[in-house]
Amino acid sequence: MYEQNHLASRLRAASLGREDAPFLHLPASGQTTSYGDFFANAEKLAAVLVDAGVGPGDRIAVQAPKTQTMLELYVASVLAGAVFLPLNTSYTGSELEYFLTDASPRVFVCDPARLESLGPIAAKAGVTKVFTLTADDGGTLAEAKEASSAGFVPVVRGSDDLAAILYTSGTTGRSKGAMLTHGNLASNAETLRDVWKFTRRDVLIHALPIFHTHGLFVATNVTLMAGSACHFFAGFDSSAIMDSLPRATVLMGVPTFYVRLLKEAGLPEATASMRLFISGSAPLLAETHEQWRNETGHAILERYGMTETNMIASNPYDGPRKPGTVGLPLPGVEVLVTDPQSGTPLDQGEVGMLEVRGPNVFGGYWQMPEKTAEELRASGFFVTGDLGQIDGDGYVHIVGREKDLIITGGYNVYPKEIELLIDDLSEVAESAVIGVPHPDFGEGVVAVVVPSPGASLTGEDVLRKISGSVARYKQPKHAVIIDTLPRNTMGKVQKNALREQYSGIFEKSGTELNKKQPAS
């Protein structure tokens, strides 16, 4: 009965006739939910939404803990023809006010602990119904689900109809709402299912948040479309993940997952039955890739995607998984490297702007036609804002974000190149290279470095050790030693926070101002 709803029909197809097959296992409680019960619950919630006045195209905004009911609400929104709008659980009231005002959702779901502060914000934004949802699947939304009945007939939706809006992180300027269609989400998940060889025999470890592309549209949609099972964790816990590994086949994670698991005893034994480890959302250090291979015998498969495009590229399932690359463009997806100023395609191996075209690319930014026209070309290519290159084997290399490019004394410095040099030092765990205001050069290169455990390291040590490895203009003029790099919930280093923190470093360091380096 799902046939007339483009995305819902594809999410349901692999489990039709397998109503008792396990879908979600919750390790915290030991509870397992079958495919039949999961979709019945989603149908109940779809009826709840319609009873609350939700019509086709209406937005359903959610800022709530990661639970089974929240996942069912996502599918319910698709069934109801609505637009799912998941919001980061760390957003403050003022941030939520912007999102709710901008998106004008019909329904808002939040943690009851925040209802008193967020209720008035929702009312001001025109929300007509507020539900609550707790971390243990309680609250008024869960109560409404229990009082509802299954058998909801999905609203007719085509491939071009809107299925979700995800707001970008907004590190510069206002956050933008990326509009993702039924076709965007369905085509990308079907492609990933096939290239990663997912089947109903797989068991995925899901410890990612579901307000983000990775956890919601990659992990969840691929699992549903393959008819696989899923160990569904509220968050990442190394010990709990280790317990699940012997009963699973696939782990999707961010680099931090793998760094933490490498510290666990018994990792080779725990991973013996696994077939695939996938990493994304942030760059995976080549060192972590090699450590994981040496420890477990598995090569992590790194992939590349964005909020606006879903997944773009992936290292191959069969074939070399190159450390430091994000692999080959997915089937049906085109990737170009262009001159950032002119948009002219560059030759193979040259560094430039990555542009992407395919059925995975979003339909534009919510209520931002000018921004949409700026970043989505008439040809269908999306200007990603990522700088990269494509090597002779066709593998995509990410050099960094355009906004992270450092222009010092008129010369371009790509932070990734310097970070790789610093990270290669035995005393260094990781680093971030940024550009901050400099009175002589416009921007000065600064290295922010985290030492390896037990290592004794100073900023001067770092500068000395890499001094002969790159041209003088690329060398950091200052190196800072800190305990940890600031990251967002998906593990991405927050360079904007570092730039703000160290923006005045050359004003405070008179000796650095006098180190004028020749451009050689």
C-alpha cells in the first residue's frame, strides 16, 4: 500500500513479507523491534500527525533524544507527505528560534525538560502542536502513538517532492536549510546499499546521531532498504560497542569512534566477524587508517558527502581503499574540479573547487533563492565549497574548505598539506592549521597541535621539525600546544572556534611579527 509514496515504498520494499524479521535492537534495554512492528508504529504516528493538522509539505521539527520513537517519527513524516526537520540536540533557545521561525513547522517535538523554555518560542513561530519525547521513549508523542491505530494509507508523493530539510552548521553567516527530495534520499541510499553490498544478513552498529545526514539518511535508509538489522545506540560508548561487535557485521562511524576503539583491549577478537567499517563526516587520519588495519586486519572504508548532496564518493568495497582519499565518485554522480573564481574545469591533479551533479544533489536552500542560485549552477552542478583534486586513478582528495584556505603574503596555503606534515611527527596526535590576522602578511599560518599521550612537545619543536619540508611561506609562524581540538557532534574540528580563539596571537607575540619570510 506504500506504492504511491516514492521514498516510503523504497524504505519498505525489502521487509515486505518479513514482518517478524528483526530491525531495531536496543542494547540498553535488550528490546528488539520487528520490521512489522516498526512500520506499524510509523503508521500510527503518521495518523497522529494528520490528526494534528499536518498536510502534504508541512514541516515536522524535532529536537529530541535519539530513540526508536524519533526514528519512527521520521518514517511517519514521509508517510504523511510531510517534511522532516531534525535539529541538533545541542542547539540553544536562540538558535532554535531562528530555525522554527525560518521553517514555520506545523508540529514541534522536544524534550519535556525544555518545554517550558521552548514552548513560547514554538508558539511565536506559528507552531500549532507541540509534542514531547523523552530519552526513554516517554512523553506525549509516545502516548499519542499508543492511542493511535496502524493501517495509515501513505500520502501520494513523487520523487521531486520534498522529504526533509537539514540546516547546515552555519559557521559563517546564517544557517541554510537544504531541501532534500524523496528522489535525493531514495537514489542515494539505494546506490550505497549496492556499492557497500548490504543484504538482509547484515547487522549494523548505529551509534550516530539521527539529526544528521550520516546517521539518518545513510545509516538508517541503507539498513531499511537492505532489510538488515540494526543495533541502535543512543550514543557512542566504547565498551558497549565492543560488546556488540561480535554480533554485528558493519559499523558506520566518525573518525573519533575508531580512535577510541583502538584503545580497547581485545579489538582483533571482537572484530573477527565484521565485514565492513565505514568512516565519514570528518577526515580520517592516515595514521588511524593504518593502525586500524594493523590491529584488526580490516581497511576502513572512507567516504565523502555533504548535507546538500548526501554521499558523493566512496572508497571501493572491492579494490584499494586509499588512506587520505575519499574514494571514487558514486555511480551516477559526477565530480568536477574547477577554478574557484571562474568555474572553468581544471586538469587532472590540479587543486580547485569540487563541484558535483547527480540525483543525490538537493533542490536548493529553503527560502534562499539567491543563495541557491549562487551555489547551484543552471547546469545542475553544486559548488561544494570544498577544495580538492582527483588523482590519476580517479580518487578524490579533499584539501580543505574554501573558507579555510589561508592567503598569506599573497600566496595560497592549503591547511591539509601542513596538517599532514605535522601529524606525521611521532610526538603529535593530531593538528589543525588555521589562518589568523597578521599585520604584515594579511593572514599568518598558525598550527594548533595536540601531542601524543606522554609526549613532551613545544611549539618550537613543531616548527623546527617541519621547517625543511615545505616552502617558507607555508610554514606556520606560530604553533600552539593544546590538550584537545574543539569538535562538533559529528567529530569535525571547529576551525572557526580556533580562528576566533587565536585571532590576536600575532598582536601578543612581537617576535613573530618580525619574522618576515621570503616567498620561496
